[in-house]
Amino acid sequence: MQTQKKIVVLSGSGISAESGISTFRGGDGLWDNVRIEDVCTAEAWRRNPGRVLEFYNDRRAQLATVDPNDAHRILAEMEKEYDVRIITQNVDDLHERAGSTSVLHLHGELTKVRPENCCCEEDGFSLKYVQDIGYRPVSLGECGGPRHRQLRPHIVFFGEAVPNLEKAAAIVSQADILLIVGTSMQVYPAASLYHYSPEGCGIYMIDPEDSPAAAVSGVHHIKDVATRGMAEFVKLL
């Protein structure tokens, strides 16, 4: 029996933009009207947890109103012929809702929360007290865990460790084909991941813009948005 080719996908906010989720950068960027320092750092959480909860409550409510697009669905459909592993910078659940079965979230998951003293370096990033709350809001005073601490978003804030980075690098190192879609690979440490692809691995990038990663020798650049780019990618396989 022939082994399925392993396709590793690095996805970013551009793949969800066509579903109506704002990207973090660009003309309609999520951070254009909100300061990162106010909602997505450990300092912001300590200073004003209510503001941080409100921001992510809004993001969760918006996520409940959108659906996966053709790019998400094509990736899920590809599992019929390939071993597809998705490593995403996105905190939404659109890959899962489209039917993808192997999704590793680098920056956390919007539909999950955890007590503020759990899933951190001190407990080895244990997922024991992480809760899936779906799309509902979280309030100040909602607590959990062994010390009954405030629930916070299960999100990797800027400046915090990225616990799944090592696991992601190991997955990339086993790829037969690496597909970069919806990300310009300029946000570190995630941007370093494509360097772990093995010799002989075919690298494809779907991005409507030119980016440093697209210009790297050997990278096949499909210069289009994610939905049309995914359709083109399938034709090239």
C-alpha cells in the first residue's frame, strides 16, 4: 500500500479574511483601531482584564456569525488523498468546522479559556484546566482551576511563549510538500517555521502580495487570494 504524501500547511489570517474575519494588518486590520498594548499583552491583562475579556468576547461573537470558505473546505477535502497537517496562526475554528482533522494552533483558540495561573511555563503548559466555551462571553468573576482563578482567553498574548512551536517545527520537518497560505511569514517566531522543511520538499505560497518568503529560491508563488489560490494549488499537485 502506497503511503500518502504528507502536506503540511502553514495558515494565517488571510485564509479567514474571505469568511469575513478581519486580518491583523492591512487597511481593514483588526489592530488598526485597537492598540495591541491594550488587549493582547500580559501587561494589558494585569492592568485591565475586563477590557481584554470584552475584546475577545466580541471576537468570539463575530466568529459565531461566519462560516468556513472554499479555501478551508478544499484543505479538508484534500485529506481523502493526502496526509494533511495544518499549523495555523489563527485563533478561529474555521479549519475544524470545514472538516480538517489535524489542526495545531500556534497562538491559541478563541473558543477556549483557562484559569490565569494554568497552561503556563510553571505547569508545563498543561491543558488540564483549559475549557471549551464555544462562542459565549466570559465575565469578570468567572473562575476555575485548583486555585479558583479568573478565566482568561486561551490565547498566546504578545510576549508570551508559544508552547506549540517545537511541535510545529517537528511536523514541518516531515513534510513532502509545504503550503503557506494566508500569511506573509513576517511574524516571528512562526515566520521561522518554513526553514524546518526538509531537503527536496516542494514549497508553495499563496499570497496576493509579494513578500520576502515568496521571493525565496524554490518557492512556487501563487499570487492570489486564498480561495482561488487553493483551487490553483490543487491543480498543480
